[in-house]
Amino acid sequence: MHFLNVIAAFATFSSAQYLLGYMTEYPDCDRTTMLWDAGPDSNGTAGWSAADKQDFVGYCIAWHDCLWQHHHYEETESFPSLDKAAGRKGLMAGAVDQHATFHDGPENFKSYLTTKESRFSHVELLAIMDSFSEALHTHLKEEPQTIADLAHYNSPETPIDIMALAAQAGKKQVDMAFLFNILPVFFLNMESVQFEDGLWHGSFPPVSKPVKWIMTKGAPMWQHRRWRFASCTPDGEFKRLAV
């Protein structure tokens, strides 16, 4: 397998995370609000508290920030570095154009949640999510093939080491706030046991075991209440949704 096809597979793997994150927000939003509005049930069991709803808001905002940070570093660091390595301009211009097609939706999503906090309306929030779902899905579905197509520009004269470029760019976006407040939403929506029969389960992320433990199990201990809305366990298996 050509190494750029491997990177494209990694991109597919990563793209699935953003979709899983989106899909956990959609039903959880609906159910959380119904439980909130219903109050105690017929058996006297309390519905969701304001703190529970605020945890969900924090989870949704973390998903937005993860998506925004990823696209920001692509456009400002990763894509320009690819152009420089290949000696060409605009190799990922199509991806940048796709970013623009759904840019406003996620921004409205975060702005709404930041303003409303635990008082959000699930009807209004779902309408915002619906407004950008198709464009986001199209982008995440098509970008891996765009990356695989970079093989046409890879040569001994213009080698494209996309892993090195991504690692270099990634170092500029990871700080303590990102590690504890945003990164868990990425790894806790990354299903690796069933995806391609577990092919990437032991190799993604491509870091040492201690670092992987920090990323997938250590960091989520902070703000742990909000991460319960995620779709997967720290070991990459699907789990039952929180609500």
C-alpha cells in the first residue's frame, strides 16, 4: 500500500470521529432536553439537572473547537507545507473551498450554545445542526481521496512526507488547554475495533504507548462528566450513549 494511501486511511479514520461526534450530539440533544423538560418521571426518578445539561453543552463546544482547530491548522500550516513540498500551488484548494461551505454552521452552533448554555432549545439546536450536516459529511467523505491523489505529485525530487508535515503542524496546536478540554472528544469518538477489522487499532495515533495512554485515558479524567456523551470507550470500542 502506498504510504499516501495509508495516510488517506488515517484521514478516513479521523473523519469518522467527527461524524461520530456529530451523531452523538444529535440524539443526545433530543433526549437530554426531553429528560430535562419532563422532570421527575412516574416512578419519582429525577430528570436531568442543569449541571447535566451544562456538561452536554461543554461536550458540544469541545466538538466544535476540535473541528475548528483541525481545519485552521490545515489551512494555515499543513496545506501550505504540502504545496511547498510538491512545488505546486493549491493542491488542497478544493478542501479549503469545502471548509467555507459549512463554516458558518458550526460557528452558529457554538455561538448559540455559548449564549443559551443549559437553557438551549433542542429544536433550535437541531435546526442549526441540520443546516451544515450535508456539507460537513460531503467534505469528510471526499477529503481522504484528495489526500490519496497527492501520490501523483510525490517524487524523489519533490517528496511529500505528509506524516512529518502533519506532526510539525500538530505541535503548534496542542497545548495544555487543548489536551484536557478538546482532545478527548476526538479520541473518545474514534472507533478502532470494528473499523476495517481493527487494522489501525494498535497503530493510531502513531505515538508511544505512554503518550497514547495520556491522550486516551489520562486527559479525559479532567472534565470527565462531559466526555460521557461520547460514542466510544478509551479502548476504541462503541459504548451505549449516555442518554
